[in-house]
Amino acid sequence: MALRAFGLNCTLKPSPGDSSTNKMMDLLLRELGKHGVEGGSERAVDHDIKPGVTSDEGDGDAWPALRQRVLDADILVLATPIWLGQPSSVAKRVLERMDAFLGEADDKGRYPSFGKVALVGVVGNEDGAHHVTAELYQALGDVGFTIPAAASAYWVGEAMGSVDFKDLDEVPDKVSSTISMAASNAAHLAGLLKAQPYPGT
């Protein structure tokens, strides 16, 4: 049973700028690929995602097309940098738009995101990775995604340091092994949910 992933990179840097968040996203998607999961990613900042909490905020809103890619995938990979100890404003915009799922339940009470698995990637040069991960987990769970065991990978450099994740010559072993575990658990859980969806009420 083929599985698909879609990554939303919530860096503040538009393409083709170099991005540590993009490096983390690529590593997560590459590892998912080892489990037969196909897919790609988009930088959310490259698209005109309007503010709001509906699935379509009207003329020029780029969210509906991205939303469809989220829902066509079995696994959502959401990656963000840390800014001021928080997920990026771009990540918050994406989550705000997913709030619409709460009002789009089917006749069994299931949101469109039920049966979809979510992974989280976080990078930064300051403390806050656990806090940011917790914020994303809570929001993604609220709007219907299922979070597998060990579903996040992060790298945090020295506070006020000048070395970014993208600047590392090698990915630290612990980060690599964490990414491997996250991808393995996500692929496993997504396969189970695809074969046996949530029953609803």
C-alpha cells in the first residue's frame, strides 16, 4: 500500500534562499523514502496564504491548493525554525488555516485530517525546541492529525551562536537516529491508519 508525504516548510526565507529548516525537511522526507513513502515539500512563505480560519479566504488565496496537498497525503511533515522561542509566524499562519478542519467533519464526526499522521521538525540557534514541538503537537492534534511515538526531530545550536544547522558538515548522530525513528514510526502508523481508518461516532 503506497504512502505519500507532504512537507510544509515554515521557514521565513523564500526560495531559493538557503534554509536550515529546508535541510531538516529534506532529511525527514529522505528517511520516509526509505520506508516507501513518496512525496515532496513546499515553502509556505513562497505562497500567498491569506490570514483567516477558513479553507478558502477568497481571491488570490494560495491555501486551498496547499490544503488539498495536505489532505492528499498520508503524512504531513511540518518544519519550523525557532524565533523568539516560538514557532515561526509562517507556521502559526498554516496552523490557523487548518483550524477550518474543525468545522468540516463528515457525518461520523471525523475531520478531513483524521487518519493523517504528522511529523515535526524544528531548528534554531537558541533554546525552545521542546516548547515549539509541544505547541505544534497540540495544534496538530487538535485539528485531527495523529502524532506517532517519537514524532519530532530537532537541532538547536549555541544560544546567540553563528552556526546554523545548514552550516554543519555532518548531521550529528543523535539527530540522524532521531530522524530515522520518527520516519519509521510515522510510516508504520500511517500504514495502519490507511488500512483501518478511525470509525468516528
